[in-house]
Amino acid sequence: MKNLNGTWLKIKTGDDYCRPEFIEFTNDQIIHFELELKGGNELSKVRTEWSEKLSESKYEFVNDNRIRIFRMGKTHTVLSETESKTEDTEFATDYERIEPTKTKLESKKIEMLEFKAQWNNEKIPLKFNKILDSSVIQEMNKRMKRSGRKLVLENLQGTYFVSIFDNDERERLIGIKEIDEKKAILFGFPEKPYEIKAE
């Protein structure tokens, strides 16, 4: 059996609207955790009410640090205004083991760095603590009393994360595997490549 030790980040897909979540494997249990801010940029795990039995779960290792767990659920399909159908569906969720970020930089220095990453033909600017929305969206946000989207550097158990906030809600975490002044290796993406380089 492969190594299940450590803390695993739930990999969110575009269809996921839940908060960032982690799991750990203890005896025959899959324990679920959410996050809370301890202080500064330090996060801590908070155990949720939900746990599962590993022995009753269907799972496979994608690689040494990525596990895919299959769970049954329902798919609702609307066929017309008066007709719909419900089917039992197997859903797959990936989790990636987190490990301390390889870096010699302090968090204050990391927050000053700027990179560009490319994933799925989309260029992603990596700038911490700055509003990412266009000036038009920022104007709309002001009128609606919204704070907009920004990236915040956060840390859990020595692993740095690019936390994506929208209107002060932590939406998604992208892990930083390693970072120096020239590049960052990011992980936690739903499809291959599971890691990307930001320069």
C-alpha cells in the first residue's frame, strides 16, 4: 500500500464552489478539515464533522503525492420545463499531499515578487495583495460594496499558498512547491500538467 501520511489538499475544479478543504488519513478514517486564519499569514486546520471509512472507499493513486477518491452522488438533468431525470453518478476528487515549500525567502520578500504563469492557454499574473479586477470591474465593485479579487500569500505547516480571495472569501488555494527570485513552481491544478512554472 502506498504512503498515505501527511495532509492532502482537495483539488478544486471549475465546478467546485465549496471552500478549500484538506484531508488526513488516520487508522481507517479519512478526516476532513477546513481552514481558519491563526494570525498574520499562518493558517490552521479545523476538523469538520465529516469523516469516511478508507476501507469502504474506492480510490487510486495518480502518482506518489496525488490520490483520487471516487464517491457516489446524483446528477440531475433538466430535459424540459416539466421533465427532469436523476441518475446515480460516480464523482472523482483529487487530493495532493502538501510538503513544506522549498525556499530561502521570507514571506515579506515573496509578497513583493511578481510572476506570470500560464495554464490552459491562460496567462495568470502572480501579484500579491493587489486587486486583480480590471478598472471597470473595480468601479462596479465599489458601487456594490465588494472588495474584488486578489491573491494573498498564506502558509499551512510550512507550505506557502497563493490564496485566491473574492470579496474577502478564500475561494481557492494554489500550492507553492518551490520559489526563489526568478521562478515559482505551483501545484494543485485539476488537470495535467498538475504543476506549472511561473517566471
